[in-house]
Amino acid sequence: MSEELSNTNSTDEELQKAIDTVSQYFSDGNYGAALLLLKPLADAGVAQAIGMLGLAYRQGAGVDIDSEKAIELLQKAIELGDAVAAHHLGTLYQNGMPGVDSNSKLAEKYLDMSVEMGINLE
């Protein structure tokens, strides 16, 4: 990864390109490459990257499934303004996962929050 992508001063366009690349790697099942790009972005405080890492822990995409880590990362991404993370946390509570029972009240809270934050999943 280039030095400038791991720098929090990277342009929005560079960050979006990196996030798009990570998304494609995850879609292709190339989890190692996805995580290699994703972790420095998450460590740099990029909300979308933190949310994607939380989703990886939820799904076991290149990492062991870890409900506590997934929730922690998704909540951190939400605090930084990631509406997609709010949606993913809502669906986590809606469906449950190993170590987390479904919880309709929390599901509704985070799904509503994602809409309020302007989520657009189209």
C-alpha cells in the first residue's frame, strides 16, 4: 500500500478508491489482500474502513468470527459517522450471531439510525 493511502491526509478520492478496492477483494474472496489494505485505513481512523473491518469480524471474512470485536468496531465506525456500519449493526442485532442473541429493540435502534444518518444501499 502506498504511504499516502495510510495517511489520514489522503484525499477523499484516494480513500474511496482504496475502499472500493477492498470491497472488490472481499467480493472476490481475496480476504488476505482486503485485510492488508483495510487494517492501515482502519488504524488511521477511516470510519468506512473501521465499519468494513467490523463486518469482516461479523462474517468471518479472513478473520475468526468475533462478535465482541464486530460490535466494538461497528460502534466506533458509527461514532465516526458511518451509516452503513449502523445498518450492519442493526442487522447483526436483527439476526443475531454466535455469542449475540437477536434483539429487536437494538435492531430497530440501529436500523433507524442508519436511515437518519442518510444510508443509501442502492
